[in-house]
Amino acid sequence: MGCLDGKVVLVTGSSRGIGRHIAIEMAKEGASIAINYLKDEVGAKETLMILNREGVYAKEYRVDVRDFEAVTAMMKDIIENFGKIDVLINNAGVSKIGLFMDHCESDYNEVFDANFKSVFNCTNAVIKYMLEKKKGSIINISSIWGNVGASCEVLYSASKGAINSFTKALGKELAPSNIRVNAISPGVIDTSMNSVFSDEDIKNIKEEIPMMRFGRCDEIGKLAVFLASDNSSYITSQIITIDGGML
């Protein structure tokens, strides 16, 4: 038996990368998975195929999580098809690198809508279902740059910082209802986003990490499983950093 047997989990942005691996690790522990994506249909179908091999029920939802009405409709469909929703993983997001002085209002809207408005939308839409059950776990994927800030990633850092404050505050608000809210703050993880770096850049970054390597997506997934399960039943309002000792 897995520690998530019988649970229903929604993972936003789960067509690839960290989101896909969170979905896989959840499935390995017996959870049914609602796969959310926007553009990468091929990737979403690959995620679905992998989850099917794990023997769990899964369904794809092509929904723009920046759209409140679309998110509300998705939550209703999940309840109708899965019967409930126990865990929400707010993983969808974007990164934008560049000098702050070169950014414009559309850059701000793009980053904050994808990274923070999506969290607001999904969380707001799911809470009423969790309140009915007086139980649930919400896990937000943040970043170490939301903890300390990063040069040339000001908008990204600010959006992740907003997620951190949101997590701490909402966790306190929902604790009396036995709904836990936590965030995972990854360091440098081995994903396709690192394709922008040269071999020399990657070598230099690894030298800044005490464990001398990038994190793996499955390591984020395993931490998410812990926070979703009853093994973390007294943990809420926490920002848990997983960065190989980098900060």
C-alpha cells in the first residue's frame, strides 16, 4: 500500500519537468492524478501514459490556470470524475531573465499571472471542496529566489516571494479546518529550463552548490509526496528549501 492510496491529486503544469515527476511520484504511492497543462499536449499524453503504467486513474485537463472561470470549471469536472480532490499542487509557472530596467508592463503581467494569479485561482477554486471534507493539502512550488531574490530575475523572484507569503498566511487561516498549506522552494533542478546555460555555465553553477550537482525532479516529487501524505500531518505554513545546501 502507498501512503497516498485513495487520494485525488491535481498537479498544474504536469506535462513535463517537475510537475510530471510530482505526478509520477504521487501515482507510485497510489494517488489518482488530474493532469493540467496548457500548450504541451504531447507531453501531457506522455505523462498520462506513464501514470497509466503505474496502474492509477488519471485524466488530462487542457486549462489555462490564469483564467479563473476555466479553473473553476476544471475543479467541478474533477469532482464529477474523481469524486473528490484531496491535494492541490500549484506548479505551473514561467521564468523571465533580464535586467529589471528592460522589463515592461506586459512582462510583469506575464510572470505574475502565470506564477501567482494561477496559485490564487486554483487555490480559491479548490478550498470549498476541502472545507466540506475538513481535510486537504495544498503545495505551492516556489523557488530559492523567492526566499532571497536573484539578480536579473527580479519579476520571477518577486512572484515566488508572493507565493511564500501567501503560503504562510493561508496555512494559518486554514489550519483550524485541517487544511495544510506548504511550499517547496527548489534550488537548481535538472530540467529543460537549464538548456539556456552553456557547459561552462553549468560547471560554474555546480561549483556553487555544496553537493556539487543539480537536484533531480524526482527528489522534488518525493518531498511533495511527504507533504501530501499524513506523514506530515503537523506541518503547515512552511517553505521547505531543497537546494543541495546552496543557500
